[in-house]
Amino acid sequence: MKTLRVDVVSAEESIFSGEARFVALPGEAGELGIYPRHTPLITRIKPGSVRIEMADGSEEFVFVAGGILEVQPNHVTVLSDTAIRGKDLDEEKANAAKAAAEDALRNAKSHIDMARAQSELAMFAAQLSALRKFRLKK
């Protein structure tokens, strides 16, 4: 069975590095699915979950807060400022951050404040969605 190398890297550390037979993640224009020998590609990704199907059939989930994806025929690299392993996601913390972003949106005094709050709200909503996906697969 063909595999490809997958690296998911945050600003602080390497989150995942290994061989996989399939990767799915939220591209800027929609969901992307990547198999070995995929056409080379560089694109931005939206906040959401990266699903990595390992060579043995098991799955890994990583939440990314957006970033850049580079695909080569046998190597996928995901670069994100923030990336969290599915098993490390904290629902209570994400709900509190989402509530804070909603409050900031209600109290925004400028277009910049509103845009920042909307961006944070979208990120934490995506994080909660990723957490639910991770829990369903357990």
C-alpha cells in the first residue's frame, strides 16, 4: 500500500510526523482530500480538523487554526500558528474562549475590533467542531 509522509507543525513544535495513506483538511475553497502521488499544491487552510488516516487504518486528528498546506507527491506539510492534537483539545476551555469572543463581538467599537472578534469566534467554533469529530471517532 502506498503512503505519504505527513508533517503538521505549529509555531511552537512538531505536532505530528508520520506515514499515512490519506489526509483530509479544510482548504480555503472547501474540504481537501490527499492521497499518495497527489499533484503538487500550495494553498491556505481554514480553521478546522486535519484527519490523518494512518497506514494501519487508525486515525489521528489535529485541530489547526488555519495556516498553509504544501503538498508534494509523497509529502504533505501543514504549517499553522496554532495546532492541537485531538486528544489534547479541552472543551471547557474552548467554550469559555468562544463565549469571550461572542462577548467581544457584541462590544466591538470599531470594524477592526469586530473583524478580530469574528475571526476568533470562527476559530473557536471550528475547534469545538474538531473536538466533537475527535470524540465521535474514539
